[in-house]
Amino acid sequence: MAASPLFTGCATALVTPFLPDGTLDEAALRRLIARQSAAGMDALVLLGTTGEPCTLTMSERERVIEIGLDEAGSLPVIVGTGANDTRKAIEYARQALSLGATGQLSVTPYYNKATQTGLLRHYEAILDACPLPMILYNVPSRTGVCIKPETAVKLSRHSLIAGIKEASGDFTLIADLLVQPGMMPVYCGNDDLIWPMMAMGAVGAVSVVSNVAPQRTLAVTRAALAGHVSEAAAAQRDILPLIRALFAQVNPIPVKAALSMLGLCGDVLRLPLTPMEEPHREQLRALLSMQTFL
């Protein structure tokens, strides 16, 4: 039997803010977390894809987690620990556990990929080495490998598997997951599909758009959890223009541009990511100036 859900509702996949010289902006990180907490967010995900984790050193990761735990209070803090080297993923998981994280989010190994057998052995090795509850992360558009439903079923039997963030956008796969008896909790990993996936049985979302509009994103998940169908659908439709703008270029380029426009952190990324380009930047600025998403 899989572990209990680490959260239901909405978790923000938080950006990692940097100063103009490229170093960690601790003050901005605290502001961003405080804003999420004040909005009533259900959980935080640090060092996920949106947090540029592949560009951070172990000491920087430690500081991000420490600040997150310090500012989040009772809010569950889930740390991205994925890697394409199982040993490195274990190192990240042990760091998160030692610092007091609620759980870990572990993306499938990227670039070198893996067979389905390799995925099973990868995740089992991590959990054997570190008893930190895990949400699996399936995002084949970035990693080149997909957790198939039969593999997810096998993994869901592990007592430390607490869910799967499903970001394939493949509704056939999603439906296959959700109809499996005893399946782990499923979280939506695509902001434009929060309501459709929750209507099918997902228990919440790990969101990028909630960095910018936390209360508007929470409106979708809360209405869905309450069974208010028309309200949830309307809330999803309302934020679609912002979602499109925030994915006009690769995440987290647009969301950092948006947060900078709102005065919440600098528009600084680490290479190979670069700032948002025109005409996308002006379109995003015009959308935010309407103030309808804040």
C-alpha cells in the first residue's frame, strides 16, 4: 500500500531567485515563500524543474531548503531530488531528509533514460537508501522516458511512494493510472489541465502559474475538491491566458519574467536559460498590467 498523500490541493513549484551577480537571493526567496503562505497554499515544492536545480551546488540546495523550512512554518515542503545518476539522487534525498523536508519529488532519469526495469530499480534504490516519502514525477517531454501505468502500479505498492506528478499530457495514460485499484495519489503537472485531471480523479496539482497567481490557482483546486464542477471549470478557464503566457517559452523563463515585472524577484536565470524574449515579454507585461490574475 502506498503512503498517504503529502498534500491535497495545490502546491507551488517555486522559482529559485538569484541576484544580478547570479548568487542566491535569500531575501527574495523569503518574500516569495511568505506570499505563498499568506495566500493559503497547500504545499511548496522547492528545487523542482521551476527552481533550476541542475544549476545549484549542494551548499546552495541546502540553503534553499533551510530557508524554505524556516519560512514555510507548518506548510509541507517537498524537495526535488531527481537526477539521472541514482547515487546523486540518493545524495539529494538524504540531504532533504536530514534538513527536515516533508517529502521528495523525483523526476525520471533524463538524457541517459532507463527501461521500465531500470526505473523500478532506480526508485527502489533511492527509497532503500533514504526513507523520505516520494512523489514520482513523470514528464517525458523533458526527460525522454515515461513511467508506464504498469510500472506505476508496481511502484505504488511501496510504502514510501506518496503519489505521482503526471505531466505527460497523455489522457489515455492518465486514465489508465486513475482506474487502477489502490493507485497512489495522482497530481496534475500541467497547469492547463488541472481541472480536467481533477475531474478524472487527481487529488491536486503541482503548479507553476501559482508562483504568479496563487489565489487564482487555488480557486481551481479548491472548487474541484469540493465538487463544484462549474466553479472549477470557470476558474480554470479564467487563468488559461496567463498559463499560455507563462509557457510561451521554456519554464521557468516566463515565470521569472512575470515575478520580476511584479517586483517580487529579479529576472535572473542561470545559463543555459536566458531571459524572456520579445514579443512574448511584451505580451506577458500587457497581460499582467490588467491585474485580473493577481
